[in-house]
Amino acid sequence: MNLLMYVEDELVESVPLEKEMISKPGYLGNFKRRLQNKHREVCPNAPKPQFFVVNPTTQIKPAEMLIRALSHH
């Protein structure tokens, strides 16, 4: 699985994730904060990014939906 960061219609970065860790508190948030900070330094006036978690064999889903789905199992 990968965490994708988009700014508007542009894919800015993709980070590999450990599927077993996604439902752990703070796991995705840590990646999201690091990516936001990294790209804020480069493009301080860029709009707020959107994050998606993708499994190469399934459809792209917003990160928040995946966290909720995994936490109910």
C-alpha cells in the first residue's frame, strides 16, 4: 500500500506503507505531517494537500475512509 499526496491535480509524492500498521494511531499522521512539512518548505503558498491510501490491486480511497474501515475490524 502507498500513501499518495496530491496538491490540486498533481501527484506530489508517494510513500510505501506497511498494511498492518495503517490502523495504528499516529502511523499515517506521521507520514502526512512529514510530507506536508517537506513540501511546505519548497512551495509555501501551495494549497492544502489531499492524501489517499492506495493498494495497487484496488481503487484509490481517501486515507480517512481506510482508517475508519480498518479500525472497525
